[in-house]
Amino acid sequence: MRRLSISLFSAAFIILCANAALSEVGISETEITLGMSNAQTGPASGLGKGMLTGADAYFKDINEKGGIHGRKIKLVVKDDGYEPEKAIDSTLSLIEDEKVFALFGYVGTPTANAVIPLVKDANIPLVGLFTGAMTLRNPVTKEIVNVRASYDDETEVLVDRFIKDTGAKKFSVLYQNDGFGLAVLSGTEKALKKRGMEVVGRGSFQRNTVAINEGFTAIKDASPDAVVLVGPYAPIAAIIKLAKQEKLPAKLATVSFVGTDNLVSAVGGEGEGVVISQVVPFPDDTAIPVVKECADAMKKYYPDQKLGFINLEGCITAKVMAFALEKGGKDLTREGLIGTLENIKGVDIGGVSINMGPDDHQALDNVFLTQIKDGRITQIKTIGK
């Protein structure tokens, strides 16, 4: 009888442990549920949709191959329209109603900044944001893990290029007046300060508008040699067209968040010479294994869409996430996921190396330069840390 009691106790203990292993929110025997909130509608929707399709293509490919330790990745998507208040509501819904394991693939600085308190309170990982803001990097927030390079990285390369290649001495910044615009303005100021220079003219415009005339006048009056433009593709396209109309002699540049493919479509030949910094390799360079892998996934699951900078970033970000989920083991936990990400050292994910640590929650540092030429995007050169 005693042996039977011990056996029953042992069996119960094993079942209890098995259930405990599956007790983490968003984890079941068959699924890992991730939550994404970004702009699926509105003037910045090309960015949110690009991140979604790139990530979804990669996750679908993983699922078709058997998933992560036998579990399929389920991606629940909410539309925040690139508005902070909506991002808060969407995030609360993902955490409380959808009960996701982790958050993934958010787009934009103002929306990301708005949900930081929620993420910290819920102790839920937020991985792979489409923003380079330093507020999400320094100081490190344990729950927030970035994949892409920062805006400080991008503006350092842009300033360096214009000074060395064009002899620019006077820089202006025309920016979206929110956390995103201020982040890139700050990065530009830091890059110039290192060289004993400062921004000579500032202009701004409101998020989700193309009311750029007043801001444009402010930077035009400063007579700059180069202007860093900060915003998504719709207002930046309007600024580029106005600069051409007004015969502004300054060189123009913008950062990766603009949405390169959408911008090129919007400006065509009027964008000639505009320089755009990127945080992923050139999408046509399929000699790089991860680019080819993402191109193949897009062709398979989204055959009507060409691989571009945004969906490539979504795909690469998803690959980093899937790698960490796999390394986290069968008994996956939120704490374990963060710990796994913090211990990624020199991992090659297909011609691109990722590194992180407890004091460095940014996997990639490389910046790639491109330029609009003859109505299409072309490579300039690659610079990495």
C-alpha cells in the first residue's frame, strides 16, 4: 500500500511539474502567442504592414517546419495607427485579453515610449521594435530588447558622410515634433558636437500630417549645406518635393524609419540624390544568406510583395526572436527569454552577426547607406562598428 501511495504521489508530482512547465502566460502545448501593435492604417501604415508581412512570412516558414519545440508561433496583431493613446489600449488588450507571451515588432518612438510603463509593470518582454530611439536603449530596460541599430548610429554615419564627401559645414534638421523627431535631432546634435559643430536651423511638423511649410521655411532661412529630414514617408515626400520646387541647394538625408520603398514610390525622380541610412542589408543582395532566406519566405507566403527594407527588417527581427525562443528551451518563460537574448554573443544568423548582453539590449549596430538615383534606390557603401 505504501509503495502504491508513493507511486501515486510520484505520478501526481510529475503531472504537476508538467503543468507548471506549461503555466507561463501565452504558452500552450501547441502554441507560443506573440502580440504586435503598430500602424496597420493611416499615413504610416506602410511601416506597420511591412514589419508584419516580413515577420509573418518568417514565422509561417518556421511553423511549416515544425515550429519551436513542437509549438507553432501565433502572432496577434492590433492596429494603433501610430498614435500613442491607441498603442496603450492595444498593448493592454494584448496583455490582459489576448494573454500573449511576449510583445513583438512595435513601430515608432512615440508609441513605444507610451507603453514602456505597461511593459515594466507586466514584466513582459517587448522584442524587436522598429525605432532607433535611445529612450529604449539607455538606460537599459530589462524587458525591452532591440534588434536594429539606433538613431545615434544612423546620424553619426550621415553626418560623417556629408562632412567628408561634400564638405558640409552647416546642418539643419526638419523633424516630426514628437519623441521620434527629437531622438534623431538629438543624435544629429551629438554627431555634430563631436566635431565641434552644432545644428544651425530647426524646423518641425506634427505627427500624422503633411503640414510641413512652416518647418521648411525655418530650415531654408538658415541656408544649410545639408538637412536631416525626420519622419515617415508621407511628410518627407512632401518636404523633398517642396525643396525641389524652392530650389533648396542643400543635400537632403533621412533615416531608416522613413520607409524607403514607400518614399521612393512617392517622390520618384524628384528624390534624386536623397541619402537614406538603413539598418539592414540591401534587399537585392541575395548573396547574403539571411537576405535570400527572407526573399524566399516573402516569395512563398506573400508572392505579390517584393522584398524591401521594411519587410526585410521584419523578417530579420523575427529570425532573432525565433532563435531566442528555440534557445529558451521547451520550458519557456518570459525571464528565460530575456536571459537567452542577453547571452547572445557573436551568433551568425546568415551573414549578419548579433551580439547582446545585460548592459546592451541592441543586437545589431551596422548602418548601410543608400541613395535615390534615377527614381530608384541604390547602394552607396556599408559602414559597421
